[in-house]
Amino acid sequence: MHGKELIDFIVDKVDDMKGRDVMTLDVAKRSTITDTLIICSGNSKRHVQSIAEHVATEAKHAGMPALGLEGQDEGEWVLVDLGDVVLHVMQENAREFYQLEKLWS
């Protein structure tokens, strides 16, 4: 699973867990690490952790285990690396502070 199919899969799994304000950014021309960033918000530490865990688990079940999962213990900002797509699940205060959308737009 690659490209749009992978993006749609991740967005669907984020939606399963009621992730908010989902934004997809094409960074292929600006990054050598990944092609797409997906950024979403969770309401609390536990919500952020649950969204990231759900996406990683469902990806593994679909035969695409995450390459990395960072920030799970803190739960303020959790990154799920799925190769072509990197998911950032953030609490609102972290999202406002780091402004990834502005940085990568």
C-alpha cells in the first residue's frame, strides 16, 4: 500500500478514533525522508496515544508495520513513521506551538 491508498488508510484510522483537524501535506519536494505528512489533534494525552496506537496496530494488521513510533510515553506529540507517510498526532497546545503546517507549507 503506497501513495493515496496509504494516505486514505491512515486518515480513515485517525477518523475511527475521532482525531480532529486532520491535515495532509505533500512534502515530497521538500523532504528526503517522507512524501506526505498527516497532522491531526487529540483531546488529551490518552487520546493522542490511542490514535497513534490504533493507526500503528491497524497498519501492522494490513501488513505495513510502522517503521517507528516516537513520543508514545509523553503523549503530547506522537509520531508514527509509515515510510512514505509520517503521521503526527498532537495535543492542541503542542500543535499551536510547533505549527508544523506553517513550517512545511
